[in-house]
Amino acid sequence: MIVRYGDQEVSCLVRQTGAVTDRIRIHVYPNGDVEIEAPKDKEVDHIRAAAQRRARWIFQHRNAAIAARRMALPREYISGETHFYLGRRHKLIIHESKSQRSEVKLLRGKLEVSLPVADRAAVRRRLNAWYSDRAAEYLSKKVGEISERLSWISAPPPLKLMRMRTQWGSCSPEGVIYLNPTLIRAPRHCIEYVILHELCHLIEHNHSKRFFDLLTKHMLDWQSAKRELDSLAELILAENE
Ligand SMILES: [Zn+2]
């Protein structure tokens, strides 16, 4: 089944289910494939119209998925490739010299890694260590700053950095905030959204209306930050492999 939006079109796979429901579900896969799941008693015209109504959504997600995949090439840790830091791409420059002290510098859009022996494994290790240090410093500073603005927090909660494959953050029932250190690669406003989201969980432990009202009260445009983060997720998490 073809769905069109402007001058774009995509051939979608229609999968019929035996479910007794009125709902037509649309899935956009990371490789850009689109699948429409419809109850088997639905007319084709009805399914096509339903999919067509969501054409804008389909192409937004499909184009983002394809772009992310194109950019999420395996990291090689060689000069010239780009790495994200606080939402910006930085060109990696590697200096190798026996007399070189091991260091990473961030200068004018470039990430310069200096090492006595700069093979790929060594560059990767050094760079990841640098990202972890930056994440620890930046994220704890931000948790402190945002906590100060929130009336329900008297002192910043305990913070732990934890690599998670599918989550940016979480808040334990005991009130410990966990953040994914990979966040340091995302734009600042996206990081603030994740921190605020978790800090709101300190008093609203679920995703109830009260939770979202609280979130919105403190960050009006959190939805656009979330969307941006979602669209970057594959890219940024892939970089962290
Ligand atoms: Zn949550």
C-alpha cells in the first residue's frame, strides 16, 4: 500500500490481525520500513485513508530514522570523523607522539586527542574516559542548578551515572536519580528536560496528569526537547558503542 506526503511516497506493508479492535497501528522501523497493522475485517480503502491521514507523522519518523542510520556509522576513532558533545558535532583530531602527554582538548569545534600511542583502542578508551569525566561534572552541576529552582527539593538528591541502553534517566523509589552519562552528547535543553523529568518524579512517582502538569509548569516546551532527544537517540547511543 502506497502512502504519499508531498512528493514523497512509501510502500507500506499491511499486516492484518485477528484483533477485535477498531485501531489501525502504524510502525516505522529504524531502517525506514513502514508497517500498517489493521484488523482483518477492515476495508482496504478505510486502511489507506487512515494511513494517509497520518502521512505527515509517517514521513517525519521515517526521514529521521533514515537520516540517523546514515549518520550512525560505526565509530572508527580516526581523525576527521565527528563526535557529539552537548549537541554539537566536533571533528576528531588525533595527535600521536612518544613525547606526548595523554590529553583531550575541546577547541573551536574540534576534539583533539593526544596520545603517545594512538591506535584506535587507545583513542577510544581515552575519549570515553574524557566523556565520562565531562558527564560527571556537567550533569551533577545541572542537577544542582535545577534542584535549586524547585520548591519540593531542599537539597540536590543523590545522583548516579549509569549506562543504560534504552533510557536517559530514572528515579528510584528511594529518591536516587540515575542519569545516562551518554546524555553529555545531547543538546543542553534536552539534558535539562531529562533532569527535570526525573526531579519531578521525586514527588510524582508515575506518569500521571499531575506529573505532566508539574513538568509543563517548569518547562513549557518539554515536548519539543523530548522529540529532539528521541530523534537523536539512535545516533547518540550508537556513538556510545
Ligand atoms: Zn518518567
